[in-house]
Amino acid sequence: MVAGRDVTAKERFEREKQILRYRRPFVDHDEYPEARELIGVIPEDCFVRNAWLSCFYLTISGVLVLGCGIAAWKFLPTSGPWSVFTILLWVLYAAVQGTVATGLWVVAHECGHDAFSDSKTL
């Protein structure tokens, strides 16, 4: 009901059409490049798998995650009087650790796509 009266099917259709008009992006979908065009501009060496480099990234990410965790365990208070400063330190830790752990997740995610190395054992 709109202002105490029933809405007709035509009015409802026109209203839905107005809503959809505002939800559309400002760029026409025909202007987007196709996937093969995007892949075509990526240098070929980006598609070469390197097990040593992948293991290096895995090691760096693991060390960073472990290092952030040890630093928090060593320096951040887990009990006692909580101050605004302590809470801000924990929020900062969460942001840093979350960012670093995302790097580790990316390496693991690439393993799922067989992008880690050519070896099926790794």
C-alpha cells in the first residue's frame, strides 16, 4: 500500500525499473575486457612455477606469522588492568597479524590451484 491505496502491477513494475536503473554500474558491461585479453597482457614469466621461490615465500610468511605471535606473547599483557593503550595495542596486533597471516593464506590458496610448483609431491 502506498499512501492508503493499493499499488497496481504497472506502478510496481515502474518502481522496480527505477530501482534497477540506480543499481546498474555507470560503465556498460560491453566495455569490460575479456579474460583472454587480460591474460594476454601479463608477461609470460609470471606463469612459470618456481618451487624454490614458492618455498621461500612460504618460509617468510610462516616466520612472520610466528614472529608476530611470539612478540604478542612476550610483550602484550593478557591479564591485569586493561587500559585504552593496552586495547589499542591488541587492535594493532590483530591488524598486523591478520595482514601477515593473509600472506600465508595466499600461499596455501595458490597450492590449491597448483600454482605453487610443478611437483605434485609439494
